[in-house]
Amino acid sequence: MAPIAARPALFLAPHYDDVALSCGGTAASFAAAGHPPHIVTVFASELVHGMVGGFAAWKHERWGLRDPDAVHATRRAEDERAARTLGCSLRWLGLPDAIYRGDRYASDGALYGDLHPEEHALADHLAEEVLHLPEWSQGMLAVVPLGVGRHVDHQLVFAAGRRLAARGVEVWAYEDLPYGIHTPSALPARLQELGAAVGPALLQPVGPGLPAKLEAIAAYATQVPVIFRFTSDFRSAVRAHALAAGGESGPAERFWRVRAGDNAGPFATGTAP
């Protein structure tokens, strides 16, 4: 299958670091080819009183950030540095991260489990919002997470991608990293769960864009020690994964074409009925 040609595109990141981590090489390559993507960080709301419960506070401590205002400002500053490194524009949406949505996801078990039934409608809301962003135009490519690792926010953005595909948008899903690195079984498990919701894997060469990807990941200084706690050298881990994905063709990132789906049941996140 031929690589995705550089063209106007909108890359959806559930959280501040997801595009850099997962498909930063492709984003940088698009930018170098004269089509700088628009990155939209979805769950990027401000933190107000009452949103930070015990589980979220524990997450903040792991990042070395205790004050909610500092969390918000620091993470957005990191996101800005990463986007500049990749050559992309950046927009933040006002949806709250799962760890701030009450007690629905107050543990890692819940955070990487099934979507709360009441949240399926968020995928419809997000798809509609994307189509009304000033950056969006007819014929653009949309890029969403596959949902490797099953983080609920990643599942929601993937589900929104299926809604967009149902409206005729060309949508591709990227392999979520570092989940695909530290837990190799997570990718085949997710693909089995999704079934016919996605097409076969496509390898996107990223050799020229790999240095920018590594620098963009480094911009998330509060996150790297936590999400790459399984290695002392995140650059080598990311580079090795890209080389393993591409094989003899050189470093690559993996994508899957997203097929349409718009109902609110389990099929909304990919599981065939």
C-alpha cells in the first residue's frame, strides 16, 4: 500500500503529547513537504475548582506539578514547543481530560477500560466540532488515534473518527505510543477488538521526520520520565520501534484507514456487533 501523500490534514491528539509521540514523524514530514498539519489537542480544558480529585492529584504529583494552574500552563507550554518543533499549528479544545470528569475514571483500571455509557455522545459532539473548526476545509485528511492501550480518551477520539468517516472524510488512525512500545501485545489486541472498523496497516516512512519527532517528544519534560519509565533512553526506544515497524524500508509509523460508524452502541468504538 502506498504511503499517505502529504496534503492538508488535521491531526487529533487526545492529550497534549499524543501526536508527537505517535505520529510526529509523519506530521514533520508533511510540514517539510509544504503541508504543515493542524494539531488539535482535544482534552485540553482549563482546570477549575472541584475538577481535581484524588486520582488526578496523584497524576499531577507524578508529573512534578501540584498546583492546577501550573499543570494547565506547563502542559500547554510543552504542547506549543512540540508543535513548533514539528512545524505544525495548534489548537486546544475545551473538553476535560478523563481524570477530571468526576469519579468515572478514578483509577488506572477504569481509565484503560470501557467507556462510560453516558460518554458515547461525546464522540458525536467532537466530530461535529471538528467540522466547524476554522482550520477545517472540505477534502482535508483527519488523523486520529487507533486506541492502542484502550485509554478512554483515545477510544473517544477514535469513535469521533468513525463519525467523520461516515460523513465522507478520509480518516486514518495512528498507532498510539508509547503503549505500542512497552506493551507489544496491546496492538494486536486492539486490532482484534476493532475488527472491520479499520483496514490493513499502512507503513508511513518517517526517516527525515524522525529527528523532529524525537525533539518534539523531549518538549514534554513533565511527561517523559513517567511515560518512558520502562527505559532510561526514550530516544533509542522510539527509534528502535520505528525501525522495527519499517523493516528494510527504514523507520516508519503505522496507520490504519478508519471505516465509517456512527451508532451509539459498542460499534461506536469499533467492536463489531
